[in-house]
Amino acid sequence: MLGLPGVNDAVVTRGDGKLSRRRSHAAIAVAAMVVAGLLGTTTAGAAASGYSTVVQSDIGDQLRAVPGLTVVSEEPSPVSGYRLFALDYLQPVDHHDPAGGFFKQRVQLLHRSENRPTVLYTNGYEVPAQVSLSEPAQMLDANQLVVGQRFFTGSRPEPADWSKLTIWQAASDHHRLISALRRVYSGRWIGSGIAKGGAAAVYYRRFYPDDVAGVVSYGAPDNVDDDEDSRYNAFLENVGTPKCRQGLKDIQRAALRKRDEIVPRYEAWAAANGFTFDQVIGSADRAFELIVMHLRYAFWQFYLTEDCVRIPPATASADQIWDFLDEIVSWQTPVDQTLLARSAWFYQAVNQMGFPSVRAPYLAGLLHYPDIHEAVNLLPPSLRPTHDPYAMEDIDQWVRTRSSRMLFVNGGNDPSPAEHFVPGQRDSYAFTAPGASYRTGRIATLPDHDKEIATAAVRRWAGVGR
């Protein structure tokens, strides 16, 4: 993951002239089912439509009775006491035009009990293959719903109209899904996610503040001004220890000085493994430089200060440098096959979310492509939108002035939230886990006093006793 990374879609009126396009009778029938079955899925809507709220004996039967929801499979659960389901939910491609085409959104459900709280875990990417219970779900003994982000693997419309990949459209996916499942899960809902997923939980609450009782967001970036990234640069100049920071800079310089040894090896490695560079980044040389530029950010995002002993010396051989770059960033990161699979992420970054642009003046004279790390260069040329600065301004302002019941937990060594959300004072909190990374910045790693406050807040919002 290369860093972490708005007109307000909720108030935009469509003016593209496409609302009058003709549809087949079959499409109209499907649209009628979706609009009738999926839009009216709140408790009040169910009662008004005469929908039976009688609880069925098995959760699988209840899920199959939800309009638009398909139980793809039930698999053995690796989490004791839970049942694991793979689900597909039928979503409109455009929530401004609910009858204008649909796609299946992949969902993973860990079911505990219909009467327990439910955590909506906005993953921010595709549904992960690994099944695990998030910290809020563990804390609350809650059900957990992991939602694949629209346009990512398993949840991409075909054909893909990329203009429909916006913050508001994704938040509306979550709103419709929760509305549909309230007839099954009667307890309170809590939103949560990590990094990009943590930001998605914030976006969702901004547009649908009554859907969840509170949000627990980990390591979420708040890139209000995509042209102003001084906080990221300042963070990387102060994180960890001086010796560790200098060691990372030294190995970057050493890598660039051995470019003539490493790049041919990279080209041969890519060819042997079926990887290419021509569709997105352009060449192995450009990809190599991107990996070197991203090294400091990736190290602090995923590793701890005690891992500084892993950094090779400035005199390291090409083999040592090769292994270290692969461990921290991975040679597969900037190949076509990876970047194309992550197009939805970089499109969102360029279009609305923003992307950290880290500078490295100490590499002057060694860089051939000083702007290679800009997110726009990580998209194929045919898929490069113009940045919309208003979406994040709107969300940042809402969090600061109108939000409530928001909990932000950041790792002290994680650069992703160097630009972080600042919540208002209405039962909201922001805590930092000292020395923690993206992987370890959790409520459990907070200082005892902060941990107690955070735990009490989450349980209070979910309506669970101490």
C-alpha cells in the first residue's frame, strides 16, 4: 500500500441527460424489485410495506429473506462462537439514479447473535481473504460485517463508470446495506475501519449520521489540502530515533547509487515472474525509484523502532539492499499487475481523498523522476481524474464542528494520520498509542487512562454494560 492516503455528491443534481435512456422490461422489473425491496428496509419501511418481522429459526434463512442479498456460501469460521458467511448485495451503480444499473457488492459476515451489536467494518478495499475479528467486535462480543469497497475486486460494476466512484456513492452503499440488515440485527451498530477503511467509516457517518451509534476509526488520514503535505514531511523528520532516521536515508542513497546493478536485476526478476511495467508506471527504472522513495513511509507505517536493527549499513551490498527493499516495500508493489488491481484506490486518492507527497531533498542529484510518487502516476493514463478539493474540506469541517460519538486512535509512529481528523467535543475523542504502527495502534495499546476512556465510550455507544 503506497501511503494513505469531494464536490459534495449528496447535493449534486444530475445534469448529464442520461436519466431518460430507455431500458428493457427486464431491467425495469429488476429496478422495481431493488427500489421496493432495498430502499424501504428501515423498520418503519418494513412495517409500511407489510413485511413480516417474524424471526426465523436460522440466521441463514433470515439472510436469504433480505431482498437483494445473496448468501454465496457459509464456511467454517476460524473465530470461535461465530458463523461465517460470504454474501453479495445488489447495489445501484449510481445512487442518484437507483434504477440505472446494478452491481454485486461482496460482504463478509461473522454472525454472533441477532440481538448483539453489529460492527460495520469498512475495509476500504476488497474483502480480505483472511478472516479476523476487529477490536470493536471483540470488545462488544458483536457481529461483524466487512464490506468490500465499490470498484475493488469482487465489487466492481461492469462496465465500470469511474465517475461513480466517489465518497458519497460509497457511503450510500453502506447506508443501503445497513438499512436492509436492520430487519435481521436489532442491536446497535458501530462503524469502524483502519487507515483508508477508517476514513471510509468517517465519510459514512458524515452523510448518514443516524445509521450508527458511533465510529471507531484507526489511523485515518485527513488530507484536507492535497497540495499541502508539510505535516507528512515533518513527521518523517521526527519519528523514531535520529540514528534510525539517518539509517533509512543512508540506505536510500546507497540503493540509488547502485541503480545500474539493481535495475537490470529488477527487469530480469519481473520478466521471470510475468510482471510488466509498461501499462502504468512506464519502466523498471521508474518503478525502482518509486520503491526507494517510499521506503521511509512504508517502514514507519508497518514497523516499530525496535525494527531499526533490520536496516542495512550504508556500505550494504546490492544483495542486501535488494532484500531490504523487498521486505519493506516489495518489488511487486509498482508492477502493472499490482497497480491495475489497485486502480480504484489511486483513483479515489487523485479524485477526492488526497495522497501524501513526501519530499526527499537529501536525495538531490540521485533521482531521475522526482515526482514519480505522485498518485496520478500510479494510474494508467486513461484513468486520471481531476482533483476535487471540496469533498475533504466538507468532511473535515463536519468532523470539527458537527460530529458526535467519534473515536480516533492513531499509532504514534504511523505516518498515515500525520494529517489527522480533529473531532468536536460532543462525546468524541482522539488518542495516540505511543510508538505504535499502523498494525499496532489500537485501543489495547493506549496508555491506561486513555484506554479506559475509549473502552467506556465504545461500550456506552453500543449499549453494552461495563
